Amino acid sequence: MATIFSRIVAGEIPCYKVAENERFFAFLDIAPLAKGHTLVIPKREVDYFYDLEDDELQEMIVFAKQIAKKIEATTRCKKVATVVLGLEVPHAHIHLVPMNTEKDVDFSKEKLSLTPEEFAEIAASLQ
């Protein structure tokens, strides 16, 4: 059975897409730690980040870097945290989280509740 992320890539589940190319897909996290919190995934379904092929991993980081630069410019944060957790969905992914302090990347804190309009506006600003 396909993961929720594979179903998002296939268009079966709606998302707020930020970027896409032939190998990777980026979309806003629906339970964000901060405005602009984006997930970057390979389109190919791979559970563990370090099971990606070397060239795929390298290209994924470069793809994520382009999005991180847009997040940085749009949100005016100090840095964009790059976090690989990967237990909640069995599909390799990177969290890009705008941050001004390390506490901004605490995944145990309460997530933001944004309206569909806010999500759409943020996604459009990152495209």
C-alpha cells in the first residue's frame, strides 16, 4: 500500500505544493511548527532516508536547499532548520523549518493552526 506521501504525489490527497521536479516533491506540513514549514520528499517511495541512492540523496539536498533559500527570504527567519526524523510516515523526508531560536524546532510543542487561505498564501509565496 502506498504511503500518504506517495498518495500526495499521485494527486490522490490534496496538498499545498511548494515545488516539484521529476524526482522530488515539496509541500507545506499540515501541522507546522512555523509558517513556511515544508516537507521535501523523493517521489520514489523509500522508507529510510539513508536507503536513498547516493545520487538521489545528493539531488534531494540540492532541491531542498533551493526551497530553504525561498523560505529564508519569505519568512525572514535567521536560518532554516533541516530535520530528518522519519518515524511518523514510512517515506523518507526532510523537514525545512524556519527558525530564529533552536526552540522553534521543538516537535513536541503545539503546532500552528492555519486556515486554508493562509496555507495557500504561504505556498504561493514559496513557488
